[in-house]
Amino acid sequence: MKILLKNARIIKMDDSPMLEGDILINGNKIEKIGKNIDEKGINQVINCEGNILLPGFKNAHAHTAMTFLRGGGEGLALQDWLFTYCFPREDKLTPNDVYCATKVGVVEYIQAGITASFDMYFFPIMIGKASEELGFRMVLQGMYNSYTDKKELIRLYNEYNSKENSFITYQVGVHAEYTLGDESKDNTLEVINELKIPFFTHISETEHEVKECYERHGVSPVKYFADKGFYDFGGAGYHCIFFSDDDIKIFKEKGVSIITCPGSNQYLNDGVCPVQKYLDNGFDVAIGTDGPASNYDLNMFLEMRILRENNPNIPAYEILKMATRNSALAMKLNNCDTLQEGKLADIIMLDSNLISDRIDIADSIVTNGNKDSVKMTMIDGKILYMNKKLLLNEDVSKMYEDCEKVKERINGEILC
Amino acid sequence: MKILLKNARIIKMDDSPMLEGDILINGNKIEKIGKNIDEKGINQVINCEGNILLPGFKNAHAHTAMTFLRGGGEGLALQDWLFTYCFPREDKLTPNDVYCATKVGVVEYIQAGITASFDMYFFPIMIGKASEELGFRMVLQGMYNSYTDKKELIRLYNEYNSKENSFITYQVGVHAEYTLGDESKDNTLEVINELKIPFFTHISETEHEVKECYERHGVSPVKYFADKGFYDFGGAGYHCIFFSDDDIKIFKEKGVSIITCPGSNQYLNDGVCPVQKYLDNGFDVAIGTDGPASNYDLNMFLEMRILRENNPNIPAYEILKMATRNSALAMKLNNCDTLQEGKLADIIMLDSNLISDRIDIADSIVTNGNKDSVKMTMIDGKILYMNKKLLLNEDVSKMYEDCEKVKERINGEILC
């Protein structure tokens, strides 16, 4: 299957200037980017009419299935929200619940121009299944637990990552220092050392968390994990709001990425991630929406606006890079970070009405863009969303009904 | 015509607790708010199914017709943006251009749950005409100029404001200190003194503006206008970013309102309005989107999120109040600020999926709401938008085409 996207404004996100031209997609990859590409032998020609082509947004941190927890526990600070609202409900989750609740989130990603997500949640295999069925690219965060012992973690890591460019890849991490038991800690570390792989976790999201870590271990969460060797092969931290200068130094030395979640941090009133400072220290910051329970609207445009409000001096192009290329790389997806010949065809089309004189096209996208601006979402060479219509083989209203049933059942069980 | 909105969660925005009940609309007014209102004699009964009823959002500062300038001049700071991008194009505007460009903005307001706007732009009569034809409530800012001399300004003020609860009302102001000629200044002041009316203008939006005013007049813009007597009958300032403590004192003493435009200030990188400080000084701050040229997305939900990012300690209810009640009052619309028996039926319905456990329903709206959450927009007792459908007697695609033609013609004239 060959698709030709013609007459577009192409922003490859590889720091090259915008190109007015065409992209030829062959199967799941970009075969050619250039001007006036020949239409011979093409199965489908789409005239982009000057609209913008961009690598899809990558959601570098999420708990997608939290759609079933959406719109609850507002006003609680992180610790209370987790321990009194989320955890008791999550205790009731079955694998099929996670499967249903993930589908709803993935459908919203596709409509919002998000083409991949890095998901930490229960029953990752079901998250992978839900995503793959919809043709969505998902990075699973495997964790040591009663379902997934050390051997299983290694087996899953090797299995999911053995296929090149597959929809589902697998990384290893833990939830956070403040929820980490000894068994999980030791086994996760062993897996990391055995496979020589990066490590992912929530870190320094609240002042409370950092203070408690000092009380427990006499060091910050960053130093705690680093001293034990968790970061010996890199990885990424989610949130990273309360970092000391030493923490920044450690992350820098170990090559650990920073993933910020502006909308969720606002929702939970965590504090504000010092993104400008991280950029000044040479980090390529990535962006995640976090789960829809702490950020109802899965919307990278909103994340970029909130991030910008606290960092008015970051150029728009850098913010756009965070939401696309940096996030892809933080998620260890190095084949869909930019639009390049040979890379995966994970492409979105944004309405050119956003721009008129192109003084700064990135600024147009960051300041003018909204979910309505997404005209097309293509993942792995397949068009999943076009002109406000989802092109899926599944019944989307049924997905919402199924998710609602999960929510109702679990709320019922909690109230009993 | 009697409409009954049944089974709703009603937030009146008068600081009373949320009410689960019904609202009866008779003609253009709210006749009754209560529980189990009798359906006898009602023309239309709408089951709100637990969704939220709220006074419509009021857009306290806008230049709605700037839809024709949308998506241009990005990256320019305010002064350059105005003088090199906006003003040359605005010079080419005809009254009919403003009429066409206003319609597009009004349609977007209705879809976004905005039920009234305070508009400063060329040819206000045409803005009023476009708005009234669509059944939208608009406050016009009249200005002294070659079309509207002193006598005409007084005539228009008296004419528009003579009818109680009409769609269109009229206030008087100027653009800003830095664009004010002597003739406009003297005549505007005379009108204000003669009619004893409030005064409205852009003020202290950039550091540059304040600095220049000091150079010109030896005082801040606030003191400049206050000393001359412009604020003797109150009014409001748009933007109000760079206020000294003395400026704050003057606004407070004169009873002048503060209208903030968070999205536009971000777009133009003006700086951040110190909203928390104004609240601490006892102001009821109002919110405007500003014109769509400096804020593509006419979206009060986005304004509330951006405002909150810099003011994490303002309770969500206060932010919601800014976007509804405070804005109405700053616009001198004191009959659609809250939901009360006898007040105008300017009501929006928001999706109850935003909330689940109602710890703080205002927080749910502010943090979870987006334009998709708007299920109904009613202005003056008429439903103009319901279940994602506009209920207007005009062809909306033609409006966009007409606006596009204005844009193309003017850009063509500029490039010649």
C-alpha cells in the first residue's frame, strides 16, 4: 500500500527548515519526502492543500486506563488522591477492565493527534492488546508484581522488544520510591542489571514525597535510586518537580530524561516543573499528559500552553520538539521521532488555517493549535482519523459504554 | 414560550450551594428555580439528566472581528504586532468586512458556551448588527473618531442603552494611551463628564507602554487617565499587567474593574497579569479572550487553565466566578451575571461526565472542562446550540467563506 500526501507544509522536527512538498508512504514507512513526487503506482493520493504535516505527538507519560477514574477526587493533593480515591478503586480492577478503559483513552489520543503513548498501569499485556487492536503505538511499562515475577519480566521485555518497529514495546520501572516494597526493589534492580536496560519511575512530584524520602533514607529520591544503581543504564523520571542541583547533576551524568506533565501537575496542585532550568542544564525535556484521572483532557495542545505559561522564554519550536521528538526518544522510540525517509509513518496533519504569514510556524502551532486543528492522524502508515472521522473497525460508543460499566461497577463495590 | 430545564445540577454563581433541580424559563427570563417544577403549560421540557447548568461565560474583552487577522504576525511583540501587522490591514476594513468577520467569532462563542462579549473594534454598529441577528448579547465599545463625533457618541450611548435587557448595549472608551490623539482625548472626556459614565481602555499591557507613558507624561497610564478624570465614574482596564502599588490604589479608589486576558498575554508574550495580587487587594477580576488574532482559540476553559497556572492558590470557584459573574458585572451587564429568578436566561449546560464525586464541582469544571463539555448554549431564553449542533437560521459555512474573502482581499491589498 502506497499513500502519497501531496502539497503539504512539512515540519520534520529534525531542525531542518519547513519544506513545501510531498511525503510518500510505503507500507508502514516513509519512503520519500520531496517535491512533486510521481503519482505513478500510488494507491491513494491525498491533497493536503497546504496543511501542515508533523510527526505525531508522543505522550511520554500516561496511565491511559484511568479513564474509568476520570472526574473524581478533585481537590485532593496527590497523596490523598492516590491513597483514598485511586488505589481502593484500582484494587478492584480486572484485566478486562483495563482493556476496556484503555480503548477509550486510545481513541481520544488518535483524535488529538497523539500517535504513541508510554503507559504505566496494571495488566500491561491488556493495555498492549487494546492498543494493538486499534493500530496505536504503545510503550508498556512492565513492573515486578504478583503477576509478573522476575523471570516473567525478562521474558516479556525480550519478547515485546524482539520485533523491530512493532506497535508494542516494553520498558521496566516501578511506581515510585514511596510505594516501593523491598521485593519489588530488589527484583527490579536485578532485571535492570541483567538486561542492562533503562529505568522509569515517578520521581520528586511533590515536596512531601521528597521530604518523606529524606526521612526514610536520608537522601532525595533521585539519589536513592541512583545510589542503588537503578539509573546505571539511563531511563527517565516522570514529573521531576522538586529536584536539587545535585539531583540535576545525577540525572545529567546518568543520561536520564525528564518527562514533565504540566496539566496533571496543575490538576493536583503539585507545583511547577522548572522546565527552563532543565533546558539550561542541557536536558531534552519530554511531555506527558499523565492519566485522564488527573488530567481529564488528553490534549497535547493544552500541555504546551500550560508549559509555556511558566516558561515564556522557551521558543515555540523547542516546545513542539518536546511534544514530538524528545518524547519519542524518552520513550525509546527512535524510529518515529522525526519525519525522515526510512522512519515509521506516524504523521499528523494540522489545519493550515492556524497560520497565515508563517513568521514562526511552530509558534502558530503552539499558540493557535487545539484539538480541532487535527485533520488527520496516521499511525504505522494507516490513516486512523480523517476530517473529524475515526476510521476504526470498532464501535466507539460501545467502548465508552463498556468503560462506564467498569466505572459504575467499581464505584458500586467501593460504596458497599 | 416556556422552557423547562429539568433534573440539572444548578450552579447559580451567587455563592449559594449547588442545587439539584429545575429552571423554568419564560420568554427571555428565568421565571423559577427549584425542585420538581410543574410541567403544566410548558412548551418544551428538556431533561438535563444531571448535567450542570451555569450562567454563560462572559467574554469581558474582545475584538471579535479580528477573525480575519487570525493566525498572523506570530512571534511579534505587542507594539510591532499592532503597528506592522494589524493596523495596516485594519486600515482596509469596510463596515461590511467587520460585519462578516464578527459573525464567525460569534458562532464560535456560542459553541464555546460564551453568551456575551464586550467588543472594542471598528464600526461597532455593524458588530451590534451581526450579533443581534444571531441572537448574541454584545456590549459595544463606542469610540470618538471620524465616523462618531461627540454628538453621535452621546446619541448612540443613549439609544443603545435605553432599552432594558436588549441584546446590544453601549459603553465608551479609547484604544489606549499610546494611540490617543488630543481630539479623541478631549471629546471622550467631555462625553464621559456629560453622561457621567464609566470609561474603558487597554492599559499597562506591556512594560514598554508604561515606560513610554512616563516619558511622554511623567506618570503611569493609570495616573494619566485618572488625573484627567477619565475614571471619575468608574469603568475597567483591559490587561492591567504592569501596575504599580499606586496604580492599584487609584483603580481601587475609583472603583475601576480589572479585566485580564491570559491567553492573549501569553500569545504576545506581554508578561503575566498579577491576578492573585489584585484579588488580595479586593478586586473582582474579570476575564476576556481578547481578539482571535492574538488568541486563536476563543475558549474560556483555556483562559481559566492558563490563569490558574500562574495562580495555583486561587480557588476554582473564584476562577469560575471571574469567567461568569465578575465579567458580566465588569461589562455592566447586571441582569445575566448569575442564575436568579427574574434575570435573563443566558444559561449553558456542561456535561456532568466532568464530575463524579463532587468534592468540588467548580474545580471539576475548571480543571476538566473543555469546549467539548458544552452541551447547550441558551441566550435570552433561546437555545442556540444543543448536542453539538448550532440552531441558527444562517448558513455557517457561508460565514466562514465570507470572512476568508475579507482576509484574502485585504492581504492582497497589503501586498500590492
